[in-house]
Amino acid sequence: MGKPVPAQFGPYRLAAKAGRTYYWCVCGRSKKQPLCDGSHRDTGLEPLAWKCDREGEVWLCGCKSTADRPFCDGTHTKLRAERS
């Protein structure tokens, strides 16, 4: 199974629509971050389906290491510090 790669070390802002299902990119390879474009093929990783329960702005994880998938929990700050 492939490992996710960080798409960026920070969150992505998404203007979400209530009732809509989004497919969050788990692998980090999508060109349509933070959403899936099918780039996960042959990685063993699958996108995470997430149904929005309210209208508004959400912040989705860009580093792909959040414990609160698909939402950013600040893990990217630790990862960035480890790479420094």
C-alpha cells in the first residue's frame, strides 16, 4: 500500500455546501487539492467520502496526516518542524 504524500504544509479552504458529498484526497497526489481527481489509482489508497452537514467555510487537511480526517488539526506544523 502506498503512503500519502503531503500536498502542502497547511490547510485548504473550501466553501462547502450543505448536503453535498465531497471526496477528500487521501493520497496527496490529486491536482485538484484538497479533493480527489483519481490520482490515487495503484497506490492502495482511497479518497474519503465526507458529507457536509452545514453551509460554510471549512479547512481541509493538506498534509494528509490529520487525526481529524478530513479536517486540519494543525499536524502540519509538527511535520514542517521535523523537516527543518
